[in-house]
Amino acid sequence: MASFFCGADPLKLFGQRLVEIRKQRGYSQERLALESGTARSYLSGVERGLRNIAVLNIYKLAETLGVPPSALLEPPTQQKD
């Protein structure tokens, strides 16, 4: 079976995509955390690929950012190492 992630860490890819969408929408990390009801330190860990985010939190962040949850699961436009 071919890997969708091509050897990349899926947590890091999710975090990169979250940062991408957050910045496109003009949100600071602090504002997104406040408006979505998540702790800024938790959000920081998710964005850096250090935290395994729960589905419920994906929905909270997507709703706050005004995007469908599936948008957060798409690969980032530019992958960073």
C-alpha cells in the first residue's frame, strides 16, 4: 500500500496546514486559541507537530476559521522539513 504521507510526519503536515489557513484568515495564534476555546500552548504544540489533535478540536478550529474540517486535513501548500 502506498503511503499518502510520503514519509512525512502526519502531525507535522497537519500543523503546517493549520498555520497556512490561520495566516490566510488573518488570525494570530493567540486569537485562534481564544476564539476556538483552546489553550495557546496546546495550539502551538499542534502547529509544531508535537501534539496529536482530537477530532473534536479539529472541528472547533475549522468552525472558528470558517472552513470545513476536511480543509485542515489537506496537505499544506508548501511542506517544511
